[in-house]
Amino acid sequence: LAKKVFPQAEIQSAGSEPGKLNPYAVKVMLEIGIDISKHYSKSIDDLEPKFLEGLNYVITLCAEEVCPMLPSKAKKLHW
């Protein structure tokens, strides 16, 4: 969704427990015309170091899950 809203930004994501996508997320995104069925959940360790060093923002989307800690000078937003 962020890639659609902010096409000029470099956006990557990673999860605290990488694995299969939530099927409800795939369904909801399709309802707004975005197909994420080929996406996969990554670990923070899968993100390129150069990308991590240049971050301006880190946005976490955690509820009951464990939010991973990311050592970064980027502004951190918890949604």
C-alpha cells in the first residue's frame, strides 16, 4: 500500500516472524486493486545494509507480535 501511495519513495518491509503472507491481507489488498499474492514476508536481516543506513523513517505495525528493534537514526513511528 505504501508503494502505491508513495511511488517516488524507496519502500521495503520486513517482519518479526517472516513466513507466509496472511491470506486476509492478500484478500483486502485485492479489494483495493493491489495484488500482493507474489510478495513474501522477509526478515530485517534480508534488507540491504545500504538501504538500512539511508532510512529516514521506520514504521512499525505491531500489535500482539514482537516488534523488531532496528538500530537506526531514522525517525520511528509506531502505527
